[in-house]
Amino acid sequence: MTKPTPNPDPVQVILGRLKGVKQTGKEQWQARCPAHDDCHASLSVARGEDGRALVHCHAGCAVADILAAVGLETGDLFPRTPAKQRHSASRRMGEQKRGRRIVATHDYEDAEGKLLFQVVRYDPKDFRQRRPDGKGGWTWNLKGVPRVPYRLPELLAADPSAWVFVPEGEKDVDNLRGVGLVATTNPGGKGKWKHLADDSAIHGRRVAIIPDNDKDGGGMVHAQDVAARLYGRAADVRVVELPGEFRDVSEWLDSLDSKEPEDVAAALVAMAEAAPVWTPEAEAPGLSRPVLTCLADVQPQPVRWLWPQRIALGKLTLLAGDPGLGKSCLTLDVAARVSRGNGWPDSPAATGAPAGVVLLSAEDDLADTIRPRLDAAGADVLRIMALEAVKVRDPEAGTDRPSPFSLAADLPELARAISATRDCRLVVIDPITAYLGRADSHKNAEIRALLAPLSELAARCDVAIVAVTHLRKGEGPAMYRAMGSLAFVAAARAVFGVARDPDDATGERRFMLPVKNNLGNDRDGLAYRLLAPAGGVPAVAWEAQPVHISADEALGPPPAKRPGPDPQERNEAVEWLRDALAEGPRPVRDLLTEAKKDGISEGTLKRAKKQLGVVAEKASWEAGWVWRLAEGGQ
């Protein structure tokens, strides 16, 4: 009796046909994807619970293309019974027995007529690409093969004055060639013209692009993309829209099968001649294109200042410092000066007209903190508006409800607030990390995406925007000490660090020092104290003379401390944790990771949790632990 052939392990079958295989975990591997020119091992292979092979290309290749490139099919991903093995063997007898058949092959040749690769068309409709393997067979990928225009030798030999028609598919090109026209296309279909290694055979020619009539508009988008890439290289570019509701030019040609080929060709040439010349301004809506400004058309303008040489109008300024140093008092002192038109600590003669201020404060109460401090600073509070929330419509209740302000969603509301505040010249956001919405403060891309529109708003409304943030723990240049992503510092035109005077025995003298100032004075800073009558409200008392200590010196590492917990570190961690949980519960694992990035140890964070009364809980048995602020927690 013949011993049965053991069932092949589908995972091992596919791994045996891949290159660069590396195990990355239990029943998990990485390899180079055979369906594209892969230099980075972007293919993941894993074993499913039922033993099947799970395959995923992180570059976006379809599973069918991956399997075809190594001579496998979908059924090979699953464990087989002997019956399934016999069935699989029978299916491999040919394309027809696999439920599909090849209906056309389209040769792509180089300029000398050498076959580079083929596009294979199947029924049911599907496409694959293959190249000669040098042994009389095929390799089912185009690794290392240059993409060239279809029917390139014929294109090069054609009359240079003839129109070159560019439809979307090879079948369309063949049909246009059948009526005597010069035609070509790119391999791969929509959006792939950019992958051609060289389209110079079309340069200097008159080009008529014929889009497919897709319901989603994809055919026209592709045509516009090709037109944009040939603009300035071809002698003439036009997009020809066929009459009627035909899906493509082949269907249109089929409707004219009773006409002579030369008549059909003449009709298409006439349509090309009648189509408008394509220019970038004629693009379809929604396509991206560069926005260019000639510098000769730009009128030079001087920088306009709110606080001369320190806070510019139309720009974003960042104020960074540890808790307890009076950052909020500083911003309210600036707001008071703007509201009265008063001069500045280092420029007392630089007075101006009284102007408006918009405040966003997430940490201080309006009644018992902000208003008393503004009064102590001598502000004209009639000119100062607090943006507390944004009204949103509740469609179910049919009423408005307040929603926390978010830089991601509510910049139009901030613009309206600026417009509603008479002669507004200053916006204060304290702290900016409280208004990030769902953005991760440690991710450059997300922070840049929020701050770029904010900077544009400052310029458009001609206001200075001053944002407050905390410092992270740790050492290093002051430029890198602001909490969260470096994008905060990069986006601001000026950044000031707030620090204690290390040589002041009283601990009351503080500095406001330039960390960077792209537009003004970055050489010296100012000193100040917070003065208050007994039990009264603090106000900023500035010193007239500048100080010349650098931000790196003032924000550098403190003298060695005695072992044991540092109350200031714990207070900073409390503020950090309150900000982190302001939007709702967060996974503990994420909090520990982000705190570590900001120089807060796990032990310090847990002490802050206890001090703040943070609640730890699980949503379910399987879910991980989350922390949240207690009800009514601040």
C-alpha cells in the first residue's frame, strides 16, 4: 500500500519560496515581497489559528499578486486534506482549470524591439505582469525591469507630426492602432504614468489623451495627471472627451464598426483638433499642483512688533518654563499692557493704541485668578475676552451645548473670537497642550499639522499669538527642553524660557530669556519678580536692565541634590499628569511611555497619581489598566 503524502504546511510552503526570510516572533516572519522591487523586507507572514498562512505586504501589493509571483494561488494558504491536495493538483493543470483563462497578452518592448515584459489579461477580468526568465519561462514580477510606453518601437517610427493618442489601457491602444492611429499608454493603469522610466518618445509630439468614462471620475483624474506630466514637454497636450456614455474608446469604436477605419481615424483627429489646449489652469478640481509666487511680485515689509524685538505681530511665540514661575502672570501682564497701550519693560516709550486680547486658559479660574491678576496688572478688562468653549449643536436634543476648544477642529471659532474682539492684537493660549484634541504632543507631524494653520491664522488676523508650555525634565540645550515635540519650538518664531535666577538666595528673582528669536533680539533677556501685598494678588515687577545669562545656562542641570523625593519634581509631574488626562482616560502604558520621554520617572509619576487622586480602573477583564481624573478632579 502506498504511503500517503503528508499534507504540506502552508506557512513553510510560502516561506520556502521567499527571499530574505527572518523570524520576528512566535509563528511570525518577515521577507522581501516578490510582487515588487522590495529592498526593505516589507512582507509579513504569520500562522493563523486554523493553521493557514497569513500574508500581508506593507507596500500595498495584493495577495493574489504575491502568490502569483511565487507560483502559488489562494488555496495554497490553507491546510489541505488529501482530497483538497488532489483538487489543488488538478487545478494547476492550467489556467482554464483554475476557473480563468488568458484572453490577451500585451508585449512591452524597448526601442530596439526586445521584449521587456508582458501584461496578461484574464477572463474573468484581471491583469498580471510577467517578464522572461531567460529559460523559456516567466517570472511573475517586474523587478529590475524599466517601465516603457506601450508599443514603443512603433511610436518611435511614426510620423512626428501625427497625433499620439493616449487612452488608459492596452486594448484601447490596439484598437486605435487598428484604425491607423498612433497610440500608446503606460503599464499598470490609472496613476502609473509617473512610473515610466522614460517618456521622451512623446516629447515634442501632439498628444490627445482619451479618459475612461468612470462613474467615480477616476478616468478623468488619470487623464489630467498624464496631461500635467507631459505639459511643457509635448508640443501640444489636449484631453479629448468622447461623445455619449461610452465607458472607453474601445466601446466607442465598437459602436462605429460599420464605418471605414480611415473615417473613424479622421473623426478622432478632428475631435483632438477641436479640444482645448491643456494648461495647468485648466486642470480638473481636486488635483494637486504647486502654488508659485514670483519674488519680484513680493513687496518687502518690515516686521511689525507687539513687544519691540520680542513678540511680533502675525507670528507665533512660545513661552516655556516649569510650574510655579509665573508664566501665566507674565502673559496677563502682557495682556494688560496691550489693553492699555502701555509701554514695555525694556521699551517704556513704545506705547500704542489700546487694543483687544483673547485669552484661552485651561488651568486658572476666571473669577478667582485671572480677573484679579488682570486688575492687579492694571488691565482694561473691557478689552479682554476669554474663549471658554465652543457651542455645538446637539441634533437629538435640538439645543446647543458647550464643547472644549480644540486647535484641530475649532480654529474658525478662534478667528471669529478675534473678529468679535475690538482691535484685537493678542491671543494667549495657556497651556497649548490642553488644546491639542487627539493629537499626540510627541509626534512632529501631528503637531506641525496643528501649528501651521495656527501660524497662518496669526498672520491673516494680524495678531500675536503667545502659547504657554511646560518644560520636560532632563538636561540638554534649552531648545530641546520644551514639553513634547520639537515642532512646538520649530513652528514658533520666538521662544522664551522662564527660569529662576540660580544666584538669587531668595529664590524670588526669575528670568525670561530668549531660547530662539528668528526676527528680533536673541542676545539678552529680562529679570522680574512676583510681588504681592500680604495675602494679596501677585503682579509682575520687571527690572529695567537686561540680563545676559543664556537660556542654556539658566535651564541647565541644577546642583546635585540630596537623595530622596524632590517636591518640585512631583509638582511638575502632577501638572503633567493633569494635562495628559484632561481629555479623558488614558492607558497606563501610554502614560508611562510619554512621561519617560519628558524626563518623568515611573516612581515620580505614581506619586503624582496619588497626590492628584487619579482613579485606576479596567473597562473589562481583558482590557489593560487606564487612569482617569476623579469626578470633579482639577
